[in-house]
Amino acid sequence: MSWETVIGLEVHVQLATRTKMFCGCPTSFGDDPNTNVCPVCLGLPGALPVPNRTAIRLALRAALALDFTVHPTSIFARKNYFYPDLPKGYQITQFDRPLATQGRLSFASADGESVVVSITRLHLEEDAGKSIHDRLPGKTAVDCNRAGVPLVEIVTEPVIDSPANARAYLVELKRILQYLEVSDCNMEEGHLRVDANLSVRPAGSSGLGVKQEVKNMNSFATVERALEELRDLQVHTLEQNAAVEQATYGAATSELRVMRSKEATHDYRYFPEPDLPPLVLPADWVDLELATIPELPAAKRDRFVTQYEVSAYDAQVLSATPDLADYFEAVVTARAAAKTAANWVMGAVLRDAKESDGALRVPPERLAELIRLVADRTVSNQAAKQIFRAMTTDGDAPAVIAGRLGVLQVRDDSQLGSWVEAVLAAHPDHVGRFRGGEKKLLGFFMGRVMQESGGKADPKRVNEILREKLAP
Ligand code: ADP
Ligand code: ZN
Ligand code: MG
């Protein structure tokens, strides 16, 4: 029997605000435990929540960019449960009246197919604190700095058909959120955490199989691997004629670990948050945010393909972040050929960024100058790489650096001619063979002349001079 995979993803995204969702405590990461707390986020008696306008604005922008229906009125609700890192005993979230429903996200799968994922809902909520298991031997510590940090949860329909597409969805979602500056999406700091649900069913059937869930992953590679593992386990189970049991796994380590078998149907006793009025979004606010959504990754990729005639793949690499895309366009605007600029950005520039913590250290105008020096054969491609490396720490113009490094190409015919003469004189037998028809010896002569010049001869001109002098 052949099987079909069905995946739905729940993604928690930390919004890029300075302060928490319902109080003024900072959201900064890595501070001493329990220093960024107050009566509101600790749930002390009498403390009242005040919604963070920036958080609402960011959630709204995410919803608009993902084509959601945004609801003019949504309701905050209390989700009640007991856990040590939840000092209030409840989490403020949105339940039956979320901020937005029916969104969608499109992306190209690995085999170039266009995929559209329907997204069920996007709602605002606050994060819980953190249980820390490795700080005190034999004990669990609680840090409430994260309690109350603003999140959106984005939940897809069960419609993703492979672990690879689940990953592609997440990559595209992250890109969009970064373009919008809705979230820094810093994975190490847990800004984007994924719960992945998977079931399998006989190929071609329409019902849904029993789902299993892997919770709280903060790496897309882990998501893909865990889903592959889960899919293989379920197929194996069904092929033994056994039943898949509903289960929840943790994938903190590389191996799946059962957290709960048989889902205890939680009763969260949801009810509308009595301390907060309904969240009402004025229409003109929604319109204003919609009007200021920037060009999103998909639109930018399409534009790069048509405007700069780069490949779809190159367009994707060049638009990976708004900064990189702007950088590429600035190089082109500074009068560099688009395709050459693309190759430089995808090569030397990205390599340098990797070594410098993401910084794009060579100003785009400088890179454009360098590209023009290669185009007019003032320096070789080889030398240009060397000049680029120097430019990462040196603000001088590339021509000045080239002079200092002694890599300006020699284009002076009399100098080139004398190098050629010297090589021909040193290899009379090769000259004879070339004139006798062994045309591929041209490469040999080229190599010798370049060597003779210490790599500085302009190869194009050398080639021409060689052909002239070798003519019978
Ligand atoms: P729960 O109440 O267990 O969280 P939901 O119905 O809210 O379940 O769905 C949570 C996520 O699981 C959603 O992303 C949804 O698309 C996905 N999902 C639900 N049922 C299935 C299924 N049978 N197979 C795969 N994914 C599913
Ligand atoms: Zn607080
Ligand atoms: Mg769930």
C-alpha cells in the first residue's frame, strides 16, 4: 500500500517589541533570572494588564502579509493550567475569537512546484516562563523573565504533504516575518518555535489519520528530521496492521521521546479575560498598516528574475534578507552589470558576511567600482578577489588598493610584446609544432607568458599578441 503524509504546523513567533505584552518589563534575552518581572507578569493580586500597542501592530502586519481575514474585534481569553513556569496559573491568549483567520502562504517546493498552504488562524498571546533543568543539580529552576513576552501563534490547516515542504513553509514564513520586521526570528533565542503534527493515510483517501505531535522545536532541520522519523514510524505501524496511537513527542534531543502517550484531553477552562476589553482594530489603522507592507520575498524574487535576468535560484539567495537584497540592488545602481553583481554578492560578499557576523563590510559603491575595474581589464578576476578581501577592512578605493598590492594589469603592448618574445624564443620547438597545426599549444604559451609577467599581463591582449606573433 502506498501512503500519503499530512502535516499541520503550529508556530510560535516572538514579536520584536522592547517590552512585554501586558506590562512594561523588558523582553531582553539573557539577563539574570527573574530580574525582568513585575506584579503584572507575575500575576500578583490586583495587578492589571495593559495591551502592548506595538505587539498588536506587529501581529496585524503579519496577518495582512499572510493574506488573513483580520477581524475588527477579537477577544483575549484565559487559558488555565498549572505549571511551575506559569506564575499566574493562566496564560492570556486568544481562543474562539482570534485576531485573524484564513490566511495562506505560497512557496516553491524543492522540485520547483508551487505550493499554497492554507493557514487556519493567527492569534496574539503571551509566553510562559522557562523551566531550567541544568542549573541546579537535581533540581529545576524557574526563570520568569520570559513570562509575558508577546507572541503570535500561527496554525496551519492539515495540508502540508511532506517533511521537506513543512521545512520550506517555515523557511518562507521566517523570511516574511523578517522582511516585515515583525520578529528577529533569532532561532537560538527561541524566537520561532514549532509544534509539528503528522498523520498518514492511504494514498488517494480523503479522511485524516490519527495524528502525532512533536513539540517545541527551534530548528527547521530538526522539524524536518523529526517529521520524517514520525512518518516512517506511522507507516511501519500501519503496515504491521497495528493502530497509530495519538502521542506527543519532545524533540529537544536528536531522538524522538514520548512526552505523553494518549493525549490527556486538557480542559483549559477557557473564558474571556475579565481584565481586558475586546480588542477592536479601527479600520483606518488596518488600512494604514496594509498600505505600508513592504515588498515581500516572493514579489522581490519575481522582480529580480525579470528586472535583472538572474535565475530563480539566484533571486532566492539574493533576497534571503532585505539587507542583502538592498545591498545587491545598490551595487547594480552604482553601475555594475547585474549578473556580475549577483555573482559577487552570492560569492565573496556572502562569504565575508559569514566571517563577520552577517555584516556586509564592503560598501556597495566600492564593490561596483571593483566590478568595473575587472570589466575594463584594469585588474584580473583573480586580483579582484584579493582586492575585495582587502576592502573588507580598508576603506580605500579598489584602484588604490590594486596599486598598493601591485596587481594592476599590464596592458602596455611593448611590455606585453617583450614577454611574448621571450617565451617564444625560449621554446622554438613548441613554436614549430604550433605552426605545424598543434593549435592547442596556445594554452601552453599563454601560461608561460602569464608566468613571465608574474600574473600581471592582461590575458586578453596577450592572447591577441600571441596569435599575431605565432602566425606562420
Ligand atoms: P490540537 O487540539 O490537538 O492542538 P488542532 O485541531 O488544534 O489539534 O490542530 C493542531 C494542528 O494539528 C494544526 O496545525 C492542524 O492542522 C494539525 N492537525 C490536526 N489534525 C491533524 C491530522 N489528522 N494530521 C495531521 N495534522 C493534523
Ligand atoms: Zn512585567
Ligand atoms: Mg497542539
